Amino acid sequence: MLVTDDKPTTLAAVLEKVHELGPTLRAAALEAERAGRHSDATIAALDATGAFDIASPAEFGGAELSVRDQLDVVTEVSSWDGSAGWTVWVAATMNWIPAGSGAKVVEEVYGPAWVGPRVAGSSHFPASRGRAKRVDGGWIISGGPWTFGSDALWAPYTNLGCIASDGDGRYLVGVEVPRDELRFLDDWQVAGMRATGSVSITLSADELFVPAHRVVDFRDVVAGTLDNGLAGSLWKAPSLGWAFSLMAGMSIGIARGALARFLERSAGRAIRGTTYKNQLEAPLTHLMLTEVHSKIRSATLMAEANAAETDRLGELAAAGTPASPEYLQHFSARVLAETAYAAKWCAEAIELLQRNSGSTAIMDFEHIQRAWRDARVVTLHGALNLEALSENYGRLMAGIEPHDFAGITTLNRSAASAARKAG
């Protein structure tokens, strides 16, 4: 394993170390799938590449790369192992939650030394089974379980979504909880992304007291209204653009890795039912490869453009000249829809490669079958309902308001924040 004490802080250095680690990630993937989680050695090796620091605050020693640069890292990791790419994607994009929770939470999350992802998140939707009750000095948290806790097995904190009910009615709060106050369930038996260990989470007791600074109205988190003490424009970038540009990078990386593996294993391989002794010399292979390329390339161009625009919007906001709420709404809707299409196209590209790889490509040890399953899991993410996202963006294009729904993927964030302040 490539574990060292010196973590790189530039994009080129991180990419070089990830590329060197790549064959080790791929070799460890089968055992990690069977275990339902990455090994601690794999987490330490990824940490040593700097992959877990790409979106950590510069004030605390993090690389704080641009979203566009983060995209390249997520893509590279994913090309070797989809589950590792998912773990790095979560580690990068969950940083907006502590950053939106105020300076004291930022200090707690990023101040101490740590190997692995810094923060995880779970159940930030109104359907959350978590409950929060305000008391003197803080809150009492109860309920659960909280589901899909990606990175929670390795992070020092997990942010749990809870429903609070008080004078403001029912609303969502984000609760930062240390790992020693959580219990992780062994319930991650899934079709793909098996090594992410995205288990469900419960509290270590029936109720938990949480100090006031660790419980934040999620409307304040998404609006960035709390002072976090961080200077970079990354912390002003629209979180949907950040999270979903990088999510597309996961699909792109998985597809690129599958394509590389296909070219590697197809050299000299005969095609049954034909006279072709080398699959790479067959015209039907050439046609298929161009279609695969076009799907991956289309997804890549959209993701890169969305990541770059996310950075630009962050810089505008940091300069005190933010984009209009109307533009941000359109941008958010577009990023979600285009990420869903990127996931779809990349999954289709891998299916083409799988279908032309022969029966041995279904074996556990074969990377292509894992890529096929992992890519399909991305398309099934709760935030990537292709038809719903397409309708929402199409409504905006037609001059009609999108559906009004709550949760972390709410499109009209700025308008919702303004309305709450006015009230």
C-alpha cells in the first residue's frame, strides 16, 4: 500500500498518486465487495494520495481544489474501482454541510488529525425517521435508523437529518454526531457499490443530547447564512453544482475503466460465430467502440462544463456579486438533469462493453461486470430520477415553475431562503 505521511496538495500530485494506487484498488475490489466495505488499509492508502483532502478547507491544511479539479480526482479513482470513487465523491461533496453549519462545527470536523473522510451524511430528507427536540443548551435526538450512511464507517462525524417541530412548524435540521455515539447496522447487502459500506445508522442509546451548535436548521445550511470563518470561493459555490458535477465524474470514471479493461482483454480474443480471431480487428467492435466513446465523451463534456460553472458561480458570490436566484434555479435543475443523463449514457456504454465481452465477463474477478453493476447503481440514486428531473428542467425551459419539493435537492433554494427571512 502507498501510505506515506506527506499528502499532496496539488491536482497533478493527487492524480499521480491515485494512478499509482489504481491497480491496488482494483485488486482489492473483490475482497472489499465480499466484506461489504473497504479495508482500513485501503482507506489509509486513499488518504495518503490526498484524495480525501481535495475539498477540505485550506485554513486547516486541506487542498481545497476547485470543483473542476475535484472532478478529475473522482473520475480517476472511479476508473479503478467504483466503490472507491463513491467513497471519495462523498468525502468531497459532504464538506458543504459542516461548512454551512458554522465556525464551531468547522473547527471540530477539520481541526484534529484524521485518516479517511472527515464527515458523512444520512437521511437529509423530510421522510427522515430522526426527531429533534429543543431543550436547554441543545437538543434531544431520537428515532432512526438513518439510511444510506456512505462514509459513516470511516468518518469522525456523521450529519444526521432530523425533523424538528416547534414554533416554526416542522422543518429539517442537520445534526453533527461523533462516531462513538453511533451504532452501524450490518445491512448493506446490495447489487452494486458493495464496498462503500453505506450502512444504516442508529444512536448508541434511545436518546442523545447534542449541544446547540451541532444542530443547524438545514435551510441555513443550504443558504450558507452562517459564518464559517472560511475565505475560499469554494464555500460560496452552489452545492448542487458541486455535488452532482462530481457525481457525473463517478459514472464517467467507471465507464472509462471498463473501456480500458475491454481493450486489454479483447486483444487476440476470437469472436464466436464469426471468422474473426482478434476481436479488436472486427468492424462490429469498431462501431461499438465509437458509440461507447461518444456516450462517455458527451457525459464528460457536460460534467466538465457544470463543474467549471459551479466554480464561476462561487467566485461571483465570494466577490459579492452573486448570480440571480432565477439563474441559480435554472442551473441547479440543469445540473441534476444532465447528471442523470451522464449516468444513463455511461451505464449504457458499459452495457455495450459487457455484452461484447463474452461469458467470462460475468465472473466475480472480472472488472467489467463490477463496473456494469456499479454504474447502474449510480442511475438509481434517489436524486437522479431521470424522468422527474427532465420534467422539472423542461418546465423551466417552458417558463413554468418546477415542482415544489423539499429536501437537499430542492431547486429553488434562494427563493425559499428569501421567503423565510421575509416571514
